Amino acid sequence: MSEILTINNLKVWFHTRRGTFKALNGVNLNLRKGEVLGLAGESGSGKSTLGLSIMALLPSNAIIVRGSKIILKNRDYLKYFELFPEEKIDRKFKIKKNQKIMKHIRDFLAKIRGKEVSMVFQEPMTALNPLLQIGYQITEALLAHSSINLAKRILSRINLTEDDVREILKIVKSSKNVEKDLNEFSKLKKLDGIEDQVLYILNRKDLSTIRKERMIYSLKEKMKNPLTMSYLKKIAENKSIGIYRFLNRIPILKRYLKGVLIKEGYRKAIELLAMLNIPHAEKVVYMYPHELSGGMRQRVSIAIALANNPDIIILDEPTSALDVIVQYQILQLISELKYKLNISFIFISHDLSVLAEVCDRIAIMYGGRIVEIGPIDKIFYESLHPYTKGLLRAIPKISKDIKTIESIPGTVPDMRNPPNGCMFHPRCPYVMDVCRNKVPKSIEYSKDHFVECFLYGE
Amino acid sequence: MKLWLYIIRRILLIIPTLIGLTIIVFILIHVRGNNLIIAEYLNPHLTGAARDYAIQQLYQRFHLNDPLFIQYFYWLYQVINGDLGLTRTPIYSGPVNTALALFYPNTIMLALVSSILIWIIGIPIGVWSAVKRDSVFDQSTRVATFTLYAMPAYMVYLLVLIIFAVYLKWFPISGAVDPLLLQGVSWYVNGISYPTHIIFIDALLHGDINIALNSIWHFILPSLGIALGGVAGIIRLLRSSMLEVLDQDYIRMARSKGISESEVINIHARRNALIPAVTSFVYGVAGLLGGVVVAEVIFNIPGVGYWTVQALLNNDAGGILGSTLIFGIILVTASLILDIIYAALDPRVRY
Ligand SMILES: Nc1ncnc2c1ncn2[C@@H]1O[C@H](COP(=O)(O)OP(=O)(O)OP(=O)(O)O)[C@@H](O)[C@H]1O
Ligand SMILES: [Mg+2]
């Protein structure tokens, strides 16, 4: 499998009045196409910081140390920025200049955000804007990166002929691989976007076959006014929209320009929500966040993350705030999506038992480093690092007659003055002299199973 | 949308408040004793039996011999029919409702112009100083608003007056219009302009562009002064609520979609931050409509505040109670409008 994301020696620190918190201290990580990578570790180990770094959404007091590399689809973005070297980050550190760099990174990488990488945050209750309709919040993500697709979808309905519809119905009725044939059909006829709309109708469970056919018939739409048409064509062909930008500022005209795209966004939003098993999606898009339950809101967040078909989705504890049943449903949904779409996931959780349900590989984080990473079986049954073993023991087990929860003795280190050598040595039951002085290197103990610990070499 | 149903319900709900208000004003009238109520109407030249007879007549006319609660209904009937009693001050003597009709237009114009100024100055500055937190712009805004906020309103007005009228001489010192221009003007009689009582509009209606421009020139300084006095509060409120909003999860979520920073600010942050500021703004406008008392006195503008002060100085009960009643009604209406604005702005408000 090819790698879609490689992180090398990533160091992210936070400058605060109470000192510099060294949240990430040289993270090395790779993410492969189509896999779900679990990221586990105690609170404060830097999981969210890692996610935010990939999203280029770090707060302005964050410092990315020179030498850090985030390589997304073979592009090393950070190399364009004049980052501060480690030794310059001291008391006389130029905060203002660093804030400018961080803002620069945020603005420069806006184009990948939501399009190549998106993120679902922990708190579904507060992640959505209370004043905006669900549909609008999804549409906004679509408009940011996929207005071409939206325009093409509208045009495809307008350009649809009677013959085309008949052909589509034939494919639907007789084809063995409807999805593939529809794709080919839309390419051939230059009706980009029609295939998704047909598939959405076909996948609906609440309609009879006859109703579905009738809906496919009624996909055909009348020509819109000339102004709208020329605007849509400009957008669909990805041409510069010069004066339309200005016309869009005039409220009456906006209805016929951007308004048309927004309406299409709602349409696409309904399809996305339906894909995520949200009942009555066509009503939900007009609702406001407070009208939905936590689980529903988390699905909406996932829909927003999925909107532009990103390569990577980072899920930051997506289930922690939900009750167990909803948690299970969301996990189911993520496993489903993993098979349906070719998306790589980074699933952050402090709960290994949750990760066990969905992940292909698991990375264990401690003190801003990945101390062990490997395929899920190896992490669970052949774990190497003393910290991983401790975490596994901390999962509540209910065996025949004993209930045991063991916690790891000691506390997470103060990240302002992290311990020398191995971060874990103050809490490690197998601590040796070397652990106190040297930082262990990553060792490939068995195939694809890496560990940073002196117990296993050097 | 069931918004209109909500509005109707809300309007019905203010009726008890209004009844309460009229009862309080009624009681205030009556604690002063019956003689004071009829004093305004009594011909002071009468003596002896004629005077007693006149008093009898007035007692009958105002039903003062009936039980108090019946009197209330008589009085309420009178008020509803627009009869608020008499006022006697050096600047105006006659029915209170005529006085209100004369003085209110100037106040409304002043209040509206300065509210608009507060809104269009306050929002961008408040939003920007939060967005550009700790920048030079933010620091200077904070110093300026803090200074304005700490100063009593009359000092702001006096400062404006001293700087722009006395020192720079850009604007006239006082009055609503230059009295020389009004000499011999047919629609201006005894210090009152007709038909709307707002000199600016009346001048336009009669085609006297000169006078209209002159009145605008006179209105700029008072409006600016009032706006400066009121804008600091809005800016400070907006800045802090904006900072709070910018820290919310949904802002990070909005950024994670890759939309532009200006969309994050304008669509996601600003509207949320405005909700708390609206309350302070609407009550601010209501306060201004209740008579920008100090400003009108300092700038010598014949508005309702100016008249109320005259009524106070002259112990003129009719004027004081009339303006109390009207101000009460304005506040009740403001809270109604505020509820409607909330219902329209915030989908979480249930109706
Ligand atoms: N904005 C910030 N300013 C200062 N320090 C921060 C900031 N954000 C995170 N940190 C620090 O960075 C370290 C890592 O935080 P992070 O949120 O990444 O941990 P986490 O593994 O996601 O924990 P949790 O399980 O609690 O979400 C912590 O020590 C935290 O105090
Ligand atoms: Mg976290």
C-alpha cells in the first residue's frame, strides 16, 4: 500500500506565560491509503495536537520547530516556511514573528483543509454553529472546494435528454454493476454528477421501485435564465468568475447566482446525510443543531468532513462524548465508510477497546512521541513497550470471577520539563540506566511493528 | 414560520405590563391630592363663591368624588383618547399631548441618527479589535473606549462642543437651526415649525434648502456627541463577546472546512457575537428615545428631554407624568422589539 501522509520528526511546542509546553517531540508516522490508523495515549500525550498539525489548524501560540516535516501526497508543505530552530526557542523568543508564521501556515494551507484532510472533533454538541442550518453548514464545505461539482450536477440535470433517462433506466434495471456502468455512461455523455444523483435515488430504502423510476424521470430540469446558465458554465469549466464575484454581492442577483449553488449544496447535503443513515435527511438539512441529538450532530460533522471526498479524515475522539449505543453506531458507520470509500482515517482515542473495533494499525503515543506502532493484532497480543502493556492492562476486563482495572503508576510528565532520555522512564517498571540518558531509537521488532524501547535492542 | 403568531402572543403579553404602568402613573397623580390635579384648570382670578363653584365643577368634570378605582377608569379612558392633562413651562404651555407632538420629533430624529452612528461605528470597530487582538488598533481602541466609558455623558458632550464648536469652529454651538434664517418664514410660528415639527423635514417640504442644510449642520454635533457617549459600551461588549465566540469549537470547525478567514468572521463569528450586543443596543435606543435629556440641554435642542427638564424645574406635574408614561411605553415596546429580534436572530429561541 502506498503512503499518503508521512510525518517526520514533528515537533510542536506551545508558548505560554507559564512556560513552553513541548507537546510533540519528534513524531514519526506514516499513513497508508485506505487504512484506519488508531492513535492512543493518555490525556496530554499530544494526540489532538498531532491532528491539528496535520490540519494546519494549530492555535497561534503553537511553534512548529524547524526540521519538522509533514508530507502530504508527496508534497512537503512546511518547507516553504521559515520555522524557528529548536535552540532559538527560549526566553527571548520572538512570539509576534512566530504568530505571523503560524497564521501564514493556516492561511496557506486553507486550500487543503476540508479537501485533502478533514477533521471531526470530539464535542459534537458545540462543533456546529447554533445559528446556521445543518444544510448550510455542509454546503459551505462544498462551496469551499467543490463548486465545480455542484455546477456540473445542475448542468447535468438540465442537459439530460429523454433518451438519456431511458438509457439510465435500462442500466438500472439490467446492469450487473450499476455503479460502474452509470459512471461510464455519465463520462460518455458528459453528464458529470448525474451518476451520484441516480445512485442516491436507488439506494433509498423508503421508496418503491416505481417511485424510484419516477424520481429518476423527474431529475430532468428546465433551462435556467441566461445569467444563471452562463455563471454555472463558467464555474463548471473552472474559469475565472470575474464580474460574477461582484454581482454576487447584490442580494437580488445573488439568488440567481450563488444562491443556485447553495440550493444544489443542500441537495448534495441530503445525499451525504442519507449515506450516513440519517433518517429524514431532506428535513434535517433545514434544521438547526439544537434540534438534533448528539449522535446525529456527530454524523453531521462526519458528513461535513466527507463532503469533498478528502484523502484523509482525522477523527479526534469522535465517540467519547456519546453514550455507548450511539458510540457503537458511529463505529459501525466508520467501518462501513472505510469499505465504501477509499479514505484513510486517523482515529484518535484514549480508549483502546474502541480502537480495536475499527483500526488496521495502532500507534501508541506517550509524551509527544509515538512509542509503539504496529498492526492491531500485534499491539493487542504481542505488545512490546511497557507503556502499551500498561495501557492494555488498564482496559476493564470482566472475566469469570474477577473484575480488574489496573492503572499505570505515576502521572504524565510535565511537558515543560520533559524527562531526559526515554519519556516513560520515571514510570517504567523495567527502567535501566541507559533509559535515563538516551532517547531510544525506533526499532522494527517484527514486520511492520516498531517500538522505541531499550528492552528490544541497542 | 410561526413567527407572526409568536409576535401576536408577545404583543398580548405586554398589555398587563401597560396596565401596571398606567396604575403607577395614576397613583403618582393622586398622591399629590385633588387640589393639585385641578390647579392647572382653575382660573386664578376667581375668589369666594365663584371659586368654590368652579372647584365643584372641576371635581365633577374629573369625577374626583367617585371611588379611586372608578376614577382610574375615567382617567384611563381620557389617556386612551389622547388627553394627558396640561403642562405649563416657560417654553410651552398647553395640553401635554400637544407638547409631546411638538418636542418628540426632534428627539426621535436625534435618537435615530445617533443610534445609526453607534451601530455603524460600533460593529466594525468592536469586531476588528477582537479579530486583531492585541494589535496597535486593538490597544488604541481599548484605551479610547475605556476613556469614553469612564467619562460621564455630559463631559463627552461638552468636550465635543469645546473641540468642534468653540475651538475649531466647524459647527455651531447650540440650537436646532440659525434663528436669523427663520425670520419671516411662514411655516415657523412661535418657535414651532409646521407641519411635522422637525425643522429639517419641514424646510424640505417647503423647498427651503438653505434652512434644511443649516439644520443638518446643527444636528451633526449633538448626534456625534450622543453617538460617542454610547458607542464605547457597544464596542467593549462586542469585543468581549467576539473574543468568546472566536474561541468556540464551531469556529475551529468552520476553519477546518477551508473557508476563507473573512467568511469565518462574517458568517460564523459576528452573528453569534452580535446577539448579546443587541440587548444593550435596543435598550440604548429606547433610552435615547426617552429623551436625550442632558444632550438636549447642553446642545440646546428643543426635544422632549429639554421639555422634561423644564417641567422638572417648574414643578410641572402634567409634564413630568406625561413623559413618564410615554417613556414607560417606549421601554415596554423596546423589550417587545428585542424579543422579536431574538426570535429572528437565534433559532434556539422557542416560540
Ligand atoms: N493551546 C495550547 N496552549 C498551551 N498548551 C497546549 C495547548 N494545546 C495543547 N497544549 C498542551 O499540549 C499537550 C498535548 O495536548 P493535546 O490536547 O494534544 O493532548 P491530547 O492527547 O489530545 O489529550 P486529550 O486526551 O485530553 O484530548 C498538553 O500538555 C497540553 O497542555
Ligand atoms: Mg485531545
